[in-house]
Amino acid sequence: MHRVTPDPPAPERDAAPPGDAGERARLARALQRRRFRRRAAIATAGSTAATFLVVLVLLGARVASGDDPRLGTVASGAATSTTTSDGSDATSGATTGSEDDGDASSATADGDGSWDDGTSSGDAGSAAASAGDAASSSPDLTTRSS
Amino acid sequence: MTAVPSLRFPAGTRDAPAPPLRAASTFRALGTACRVVVESPSSGPDPGAAVAAVRDLVAEAQRRLTRFAPDSDLMLLNRAREETVVVHPLVLDALGAAQAATARTEGLLDPTVLPALVAEGYAESRRDARPAGLLAALRDAPTRRPAAPAHDGRWRSVRLGRRERTVTRPVGVQLDVGATAKGWLADRAAALLHPFARWAVDLGGDLRVGGPGARTRPFAVDVAGPLGGPVGRVLLSGGAIATSGIDRRIWRRPDGRPAHHLIDPSSGRSAWTGLLTVTALAPTAEEAEILAGATLLRGPAAVDALAPRGGLAVDEHGVVLRHATDRAGAWRWSA
């Protein structure tokens, strides 16, 4: 960010004239310095506010464009989890047997590491989801030949 | 502004909205990877129970319809020595979907090609089999041509009795619902999920999504290409998407000839049409699957069939032919 605080005025003590005139000159210079500082503070605050507004507008535009904020990886393995409002988690169930052999095996709640599985508490789930929202390269799902 | 349902407030925060409920499950079934995602408001129905219900449905359909278990309903039907056989409602429904697909494609997606599929080398499950090299298979494959319906129209000999729950066909006709089962089943599963705010069912790449939450927060769906890596991304806020291709279930016969699981009914052999994968969008997964499969069998000249609802195809030169029409506003391509 560019510097917004101006350099202070040139050294003035040695240049001050004696007597009342000198006192008035010192007061004037002190007043000028205060004005400089106030303007610098206002400029800094304005610049910060403008930056915040620009970021806010960009984020709003992305959401308005319909980009899906949910992100993550396509999972593998078998798992079922449920995040509940009280922060508890994990409803696991048995996997279905495969088309081929009909075997069934039990599933775990933390087995697949996908974007909405593997949470052990509501807050953890929130953190995982928020992390997912932050990345934009992973799909929710994938369509493919099978 | 899009709501962020996973937003949570620190414990003790007053007036904090209750977070939503979410359940998800990834599992193997139908010889492929499946996934169910269900979200609900905190005061809404239990998404975990819905996910369990979908899994139960998929498990039952698999048990009754697999052709790799000799005691499945489908294989018992195929071995029956009577012309008319009473079947379970789920089997009847699946056969009805297969028959409807056959009628819509004028015999191109033919449920009676099972003997040809077995003769081509797909007698056993290929769930754990490594696919043959696609590029080498393309090099050795026969001349490309569009697939066509069987000359004898044997699929017309299959009749379903809805009221009596019967299947009537000439003894010896072998039926298979592999070309339509996943889309049909995804729609059946979707019927269980309509009360929920946001949901998705993915049965081996045949996807159906829905719920009001999906309209504000659509699902990002990658379209996998035939040579690895995605060839597109769709933001899907409702409806379905399905992909059909020759890139995964492809093998070499003992005589070295390449083969895959999409059969040209007119020749009884694997169809080599010049297309490798086709992805179609439609309101239902059943429609999307039919459109994708039929377009792939018809070849590059038929890709325009995807235009009304959108979709894409990848040909043997790696060219992605995309149709991006979205009249219903249910999806859009992601940049």
C-alpha cells in the first residue's frame, strides 16, 4: 500500500523568531502539524474503507454469478455421517453389497474424508465446510461413464 | 445473497440460527461408486434416515437385478421355462424403464442384447478389472459406423403386464437392464428425497439433484473425460446429468479384438461409432441416461440431439462437442 502520511514540515525550532512573534509562529507550526496528522489519519481510514468495499463488492459479484461455494473432493470408500444441530455427528450404516458378490461390510463415519463426512462435532463440520467453501477447484460430484 | 447453511455460531451466542442437518454416504453398489447427499433445515426431516432409505433401495435393486448372481430375480426370470413369469414390482418397474428406453430409441437401447454382450466377453463382472488401453483399442477397432436396431426386432416380443406383474417373452430371450438401471434407480431414489432442502444422488455417474437449496447453491459437477481429467463442469441446480462411454468397461477378447459393453444390436458386437463419451442433461436421470447412451451409439452425426437440453460429447480425436442450451435455467457451464 502506498504511503499516505506526509513527511513532517521542515525543522523549525532554530528558525523561530524571538518574542511574541516567535511564540505565535511556533503555535502556528504546531497547529499545522496537527492538521497534517489529522489529514493523514483521515486518508488512511478512507483508504482502508475503500479496500474493504472493493473486496466486499468482488465477493458479492462472485456469489451473484452463481458460483458454487461448496467444494471438496469426490470421496472413495464407504461412509455415512450425519451432522446434527446439537453438534453431534455420525450415523453410520452398513454398505450395500457390491453388484458382483453381494458382500456387505460395515461403514465408518470417518472413512472417506469427503467434504461432508468425517466430522466429529458440529463445529468441526462447520470448519470443514468452510474450508471447502474457500477452494474453488474441486467438484461436489462427477459424472462419468461406468 | 446465497445462504451458507454450514455457518455456525460459537456456543452461547444468542439468537444464533440452528445449523442445518446434513447426511452423506459414499458406497459401492451396482458395480460402481455411488453417493448420496441430503441436507435439511434443523427443524426439517432427518436426512440420515433418507440416506439410509436410498441405500436400502439401491441394495434391493442390485440384489434383484444383477446378472452376476444366479439367484437374482432377473436371472431367475432369464432361466424360467415359462413364457409368462410373475415378478417383483421393482423388477417390473426396471423392465418397464428399459422397455420405454427401447421404444424411445427405436430399438437402439435393447434389453435383449445380453447374449451378445456375454459373447463379446462380458460374462463376469468387470468391477475390479483393469480397462484395456483405450487408444490401442481404437487403433485395432473395426471401421466406425453408427449402431442400429436389431433386424429381428426381438425386443418387441417382450410384454409387461402391469396389473398382473408379469413378464411375457419367448423362452430363451435374455433380458438385461444395465443400459437404463442406474438412471431409473436414481429417479426412484430422488422420489424419496423431495421433502429435503438440497440433495443429490449419484449412481456411478448418473446424477439427479434437487431441492430449493440447490437452486441457490447448485452442485458443481465435473464431467470426466475419456482420457482422464474433466472436460467440463456443470453447475447443476436441478434435474439430472448422465454420461455414457466406452472408456471404462473395455477389454480385449481372447482373440485380441477390443470390445466394450455398449452393443450394436444390429451386429451383436461392440459399437465403434467414433464417439468415446457422451454426457447429457435432462429433467430426469432416466432421460439423461437414455439420451447419452443413444447418442453415443448413433455416433458423431447425432450429437445435435443433445442441443435441446445441453450436454457434450468427446470424439476419438479428443474434440469436445458441446451444446450449452439451458432453456429451463437448471444448469450452466462453469468457466
